[in-house]
Amino acid sequence: MTDGVVMLRPLATNDAPAWLAGEDEEQRRWFEAPRPSQLHDVRRFIAECQTSWRMMGSLRHWGIWSLEPDVLVGGVELRSLESDEVNLSYLVFPGQRRRGFALRAAQLALEYARTSLSAQSVVIKMLAGNEASRNLALALGAHYVGDAPSDGGATFNVFKLKLDDTPREE
């Protein structure tokens, strides 16, 4: 999928070194990672994503590629929740942040959720204090609905978005 500026495609095993190179402390903090990833962790994650794609499982994860130049800049993912709801998450690697890649990728993923997964609504959770993620959720048209505990003992700010309310690309 592409909008002419970014392209989304499922990660391949040979993308693992580029994905690992994009990890930084900020990413680990906001995703509550207990330690820096190693190459075998990334390869296992990519294999899990590939299996979910093949089996039509609950996870859809894409790498985000900038088209000019053609470089991996991050990832976006949808996880099916209840019958008509998906969770959206996204990350952009250092050096590529604040250039609009996450917004473009999220918009493409939401269109996929609407058309291919028949999703009606989206949940976006971010750790309290993650202003970049909060701003992206608001830019997508999501509304704050409350807080929830994170797996790591912190607090998630939870946003929801009805897909019928999101603007479609013409």
C-alpha cells in the first residue's frame, strides 16, 4: 500500500538488521521493552508477523518505507480486538521522526482496517506522557476515552476512533 510518499509492506527476514538498527531508547521506553533487542528477537518478531499474515491471524504489521529515498523508517500495526475493533500502534525510527511518516502510515493502515478487516472502530493506547503519539491520535480524529494500566505497571492513555468518522483519501 502506498500514498506516493510512504509504502507499507510486511517485513521480510532480510529487513531484520535495518529494523534493529532503528531501535533506540525512546522506542524502548514508550513500548516498555525490558532491554535492547537482539537480532534473533527481531527475526522472531518478523516470523510471528509473517505467520499471522499467512494464517489470516489477528496481527497485521507493516514496515513503513519512505519512497524518496527508499528506506525503512518504522512500522505500523493493527491487532484485531473484538469483532469490529482493532488496536493501532506505530513507531518511527530516530532521524525520521516528525516528518509525517507515522500519520501517513496510520492513515493507510486505517483504510486497510476499514476495507479488509471490516473494522468499525480503532483503539490507540500510548503511555501517559508520549506527546508525539497523543498528537498523532488526535490528528487521526481519535478521542480520549480514559486511562488503563499498562503491562509494565504504568498508565496508558486510551483513545478511540470510529472509522466512519475518518476522512478517506480521494
